[in-house]
Amino acid sequence: MLLHGEQYVEVFCPLPINGKFVVKPSLVDIQDKGKAALVITRASIVDPDTSKVYAINDVTAFVRNSGGFGRTKPVAQIAAATAVNKPPQRSPDAVIEEQTSPDLAALYRLNADYNPLHIDPAFSSKGGFEAQFAMYVFPGETLRTEMWQEGPDKVIFQTRVLERDVLAITKAAAELTSPSTSKL
């Protein structure tokens, strides 16, 4: 069973309004985590004519019952993707609350998410999950995102499920850059 573990997105520059782009997939790393394998893949958004990379999207997935092959040392570390991003010991600088839709799982299904783990409680319980997601959020629950400004260009954040007072997103950050100015 494949489980989404982490997501890392880095945008190098804005996408032009028109143009052609290709997504180039690559395998970044595979690590042995005992009972599971950790697989990191990358999708690079590239202009096929100039080879300019506009963004990368790294996905870390856990493949259950696939470990035990002995390779535990990472091939590469991405500093921003592996940063701890621990919230400071003070009140958040900003907070946003948003209630999720009760029919969110069905909406994902309508948008081509055919993973039965996300919509079928019977299937997810066969995998050993009492709920549909590992650090799960049930459709209809309220999310509270707490944010801390750390320096001029970094925001550390975490997201809490209010109804159960559990953290659904931890160790997260957004690094911001100033947009380039247009020259006419």
C-alpha cells in the first residue's frame, strides 16, 4: 500500500502566460525504513525549447511492506525540504481557520482520484487505518493554520484539526521571494 508522506514544491520563476511546458519525472531516492520503503520522486516543470526549469515538485511516499533491503542512507538531502521548521515558542503571527467540505472525498473521486483508500472506509481499515488518511482530516472538519514569520522571507506553519485538537501538518514552511518587476 502506497501512502503519501511529504510534499515539497519550489517555484523558481512565474510561468509565462503562453508557451509549452513538459513535466520531466525522475527518481531522487529510495530508502529502507524497516517495514516500508521510502520513495522520493521529482517532477520538474521545464520549457522544452530552452530547458529552463520553472519549478520542481518532490513527493515522498511510503510503500508499506516493501522494506528490508538494507539501504538506509539518503542519496541526497535538499536543505529546505529536510529542514526541521519547528514553530517558535510564542503566539502565532497569523491564524486562518477553514472548514473542509463534508463531500471532499467524493469531489476528489470526481477529479480522477481513484485511490480507494481516500473514499472507502472498508478499504482503508483493511490497510490498518481507522481513518482514511495517515495524519488524517475527515471531510467536514475545521482546519486552523497557525503561522510564524521567521525573518524577512520565511513563514513556518502548522495546521491543526480543531474538532480533535491534533496536528495534521507539522514542520512546514514557505520561503517567499519578491516578484521581479516588469520592464516596459
